[in-house]
Amino acid sequence: MSYQVLARKYRPSTFSEVVGQQHILTALENSIQHNKLHQAYMFSGTRGVGKTTIARVFAKCLNCQKGDMPQVEPCNECSACLEIKAGRHIEFLEVDAASRTGVDDMRELLESVQYKPANARYKIYLIDEVHMLSKSSFNALLKTLEEPPPHVMFLMATTEVEKVPKTVLSRCLQLNLKTIPENQIRDHIQSLLDLENIKYDEESLVLIASSAQGSIRDGLTLLDQAIAHGNGVLEADQVKALLGTIDQSYIIELVKNVAASDGDGAYLTLNKITELNVEYEQVLKIIISVFHKISIHQQLQNSEDAGIMQLAESIDPQVTQLHYEIALNALNKFHVHPHPKQALELCILRMLAFQPISEGAAPKIEKKNPELAAKPTTPKENLAEVTEIQTTEPKEVPPVVEASVKLDAEESSMPSELDMLSWNSIFNSLNLSMFVSQVFSEFEFVSFADNTLTLKKSDELINPTEGLKTEFLEEISTHLGHKISLIIESGEVLASPAAVEVERAQDQLNQDKDALLENAAVKDILDSFDGKIIDDSIKKVSP
């Protein structure tokens, strides 16, 4: 095979060629320089950040024949360096723990520990993915690991250090590798493309570096795919098609429409996005990323993107967090949804549904008391769980308005204390918008006393925005004709208005089904064909 993948072709051969991980390299270089070497090293970190590569370079430093002592930089010319690089040095044993997990394999490996190296300073054992060893293998390794002969060195690498027994970790010098920053991955990819004389544009480098998610190997694997996909040239459009991503400007436009409560505009933008034949899950991840950038800029003012800056100024920080949670919950449930496109559309619809009511906008619902509807609400106090709306009447109230308030109070005369049944009846009579009614119908009545209404929501539900609370409390206050406080608790909800309605509908369905089963003709058909009644097919027919 003449072609060699970039990750192997450009594998670092010295510490100076390693991308990132300077904190690890400094510790190893100082250990070599001052001849303070540990008997066992544990390299841990996510995939593709340089664990095995650094361990191999370290092995070359220890056995390099350039001088009488270990070298900070291996010469890569002597027989030891060349043989370790090729994986055939007799005193460098590289073991894949995933394929040799048994205790017999470990005993066989440790049999040679007592013998001094024939043509090297150290007999080095590199155990990759060490967490895959069995419990018995770890136990067999413990004693040798704690007190190995002076000519033996253990190097271990793992992606799941938490699975390694603490008895093993305590005998090792632990070196935790970090993920590689995007700018370092981008610069490294750019240098390799220059060496390979491959044409590219800056946007392609940014896309690949971002998709690598901190892993150099993943970035180089994606680079190989992009080169093959572009027939030896990197162009942003082809890289986007390969990665399933889209231009962020589409997402910015979509978020602008959502923030402006423009459902038609959001639908048209989403339709333009879906016409690009992109992965819907990837679109949702970009939406989450955009809300993350907006939230960060609202706090730190550190974005240079004009679209992000404009959105950060126009969207309330609380709404930003709400939309972020909606998108994140949609992503968590994305894989269980039978239709990915519908999952994305429903996520956008939820964002449009949970929009704050603009303070300057005219009320969408006709209030029973026009004075209360026209009167501005008090400033938001942003208390954790208590929201109060001041709706006390002015001192000089026109006679018509006063009569209206008294009439409302008489019609809706709510007692000082309520039970759950009475509250559900009152809730269904409130003149609420569709979204507010849908949200608060999921809340269960707890108590009403001293003009304080206490409701309970389940832990899975998101707290309603201040705009939704405002409309709900305005309607309750209008209904009562005086100030009211609202407390929202969390807990198990069993008898919310929505749950009661579902139970009522189910009872009605069962009654209709029983009535059908009592019909002689229907019963005869079911018996003859061994059939059954489908619940969804039972419908009331208007006379």
C-alpha cells in the first residue's frame, strides 16, 4: 500500500513536533534532563490527543544511543530510535490490552521483567488501553509495578482512567492530556496541507478544526476524507456537504425570526435549510452553538460576529437560556423520534410558543376590566418563585369601571380557600391565550389563601417565562378584582387541569366503547370476525 494516511505519515517523532500538551512535555523533559525518572507513567485523555505518540517518543528518548544518558530530543537516526519507530525493538514491548486481557497474558509478559536489556538502557513496556485488562491481570501486575527492577519502565495509556483500579494508579505518575484547542488544530492542518501542496480556503480549515472536537487524529481523518471528496482540493462548499453542516448565516436568520415571533419567517428559513439536504441533527447542534455564543456574548461582550452581537442585544438573557434548554432537550430526544425533520420543526415551534409578551404590545386578549388591561404592570422583581402583579384600583375610579370591577367580583366570587375541583373549574373559565393556557394547565392546584395562589409543576417542566406569568396573573387579578401572588413549587403532579381533562376524555371514550359493545349488531360483527374496536376510531357524530 503506497498511500499512507496523514495521521500516520506525520506522526510526531520528537517532543517539539507534538501539537499542544505542553504541560506534559515539560514534565517529561525535566524528568529526563535531571535524571529523575519514575518507574511507571499513566497517560490519560480522550481519543486522538497524543497519548500513545508521546509514550513512543518518550521511549525513544530513554533508549536513544546518541549519548551515554537519556536524551531530551531523540536523534531518530540510531538503531534504537528507528526500531522503536518501526515497532520492532527487542526491548520495547507494545501491548494492546484490549486483545490481551487475561491473567495468563500478563504472566507471560512479566516473565521477561527480571532479565536485563541486551542492547538498550531500559526494558520498556507500553500497555495501550490499559483499562481493558481484567481484575486478575491488574492484580498480577501490582507487585512488579510497585517495585520493578531498575532497568524496567512501564508506560500505560488509557481513555477511561476511572476504570483503572486505584491500587494501580497510586503506583504510577499520572499525566492527564487535554483536548487540543481549535486554533492549534487549524494551524497544524494548514501546515500539513502546505507540505502536501494541496489548495485550500480558510473556511474549510475552520470547519474541519471545529468538527475535530479537540482530537488531532479525528481532525486528520476528516482532512483525509475532505481531500478525497474534493479530488485533492479543499473548498468550503464541498467540506460542508461532507460534514453535513450549513452556513451559520442560515441559523442566524432562523433565530432572528424566532426572536421576533415571526412564525412564517421561521418556517420559510427552516424550509431553505432543509432544501440543502443537511443532517437535521447537525442543524440542531448548530442552533445550540449559536445560542451558546449569544449567551456568552451577553455576559462577556466578546463576540466579533455581527449577527451574534445583534441577537444578543435583541433577545432577553432569560429567553436565551430557555431556548437553549429547549434545543438541548430536543437533541437528547432526537434519536428516539421517528422523523428527524419533524423533531427539528417541533423544536422551533416550542421556541415560538414560549415567547415573552412584549410590554409595549397591545394585549391579545380582551380583558373584562379595560382599566386593568391598560394599566402598566409593576417592574419585574425576578424573585425565585414568587411573582406579584399590582392591580389595585386608582383612588378615583370612573363609575362604569367601578361597576365593572364589582360585577366581576360578584360573578367570580372566589372564596378565601379553594379545593382542587373548584380551581380546575375556575381555570377552565379564564380567558387565557393558547400558549399560557397550555403551560399552566399542566400545573396542579396546591392552595389558595390570603390572596396567594400556590401551584405545583413536575420537575420535567421548564419554569414559565416572566411574560407568561404576567398574562396569567393579569387574568387572575382581573377575575378577582384585586392583587394576587403566585407561588410555583416542584413535585409530582397528578390532578392538573390538563390531567383531569385527559382522564375525563378517557372516561368518555370508555363509556362510548362500552355502549358500542352493548350494541347487538356490533357485537355480532366482532364475534364473527374475531375483531376489536380501535379506540382512535371512536368519534362523536353531530346530529
